[in-house]
Amino acid sequence: MSTTLTENLARTHEALYPRLETLARQVEAIAARKPEAEVPPETRTAAEALLFESQKFGTRSRRSRRGLEPAPDTYAPLATALGQALAGLDAFETRHSGWSEKHQCFVWLLPRGVLKPVARLKPHANVAAGPESDKRAAFMRAEIIRRIQAKYDEGYDAAMEAMGRSGGSTDPA
């Protein structure tokens, strides 16, 4: 049984995703170095709250949800649990969002219409460059080319000088 998307659920998803992703990345980094290390109580508490909240986005029916469960005591299993929860959020997002030609971005697909862009997937606006920006870009390209050519010439001159000193000249005379 799949969860029906509501405006409130979409907002909850957008608020939960970055928090869960941040904690998952931090825990994964520690788990890579010390998988059997004990997780501090405050990290476990934060993980339990996020894992509980992420259950709203699973495919299980509301009656079969497990409620608040204790988070694993060590980093490796906690990283796994957080990664699974994040995958569940991704799957939910995939099921309930789609590309909107009208808005030119991904939007939440409500049963009756669409909801604002999916914040995490919203493309960043490309500000059109004005004439000043074009001049600056042309100057920077020319400066980079000039510096590369100067380094090349420096290296070439140094190599020619070294060959002349070591008697490695290729002049037949």
C-alpha cells in the first residue's frame, strides 16, 4: 500500500531529507573508520527521531509501522539504517514527483494538480550574462592563455639552455 501524497507530506519530506542526509553522511564517514565504535547518546537520539519520521514515507500500511525503535548502538549498523531510510525518501520522491514543462522543474504530483517545485531538485536559475560579464570572461580567457604560453616558453627556453650546456646540441656543424 503506497502513501498518498498531500501538501503537508511533501513539506515534511523537504524538511526531513536534508537533515537525514546530513546525519547519514556524518555517520557513514565515522563508520568507514570505526564501524564497531559506540554511537554517542545524542547522535542515537537524533537518529531515532529521523528514522521514526522517515517511516511516513515507506510503503508499509500505517497499521504495520513499528513505532519508535531504538537506533543501533554502533556506527556500521546505524549507517545502514540511515542509508535505507534515505533510500526510502528517494523512492517516495520518485513515485510522487515528475518533470513539469510549464514550470521547467520537478514538481510534486498531488492527486489533484501539482505542488511547488521539489526544492532539492529545483534547477538553479541561470542568470543571463550581461556585456560586462562577457568582457570579463574574454579577459580571463586571454589571461589564462597568455600565462600558459609564458610557462611553455619558459620551459622551452630552459630546456634549450640545458641542452646547450650539456653538449647535447643537435647542430651538425
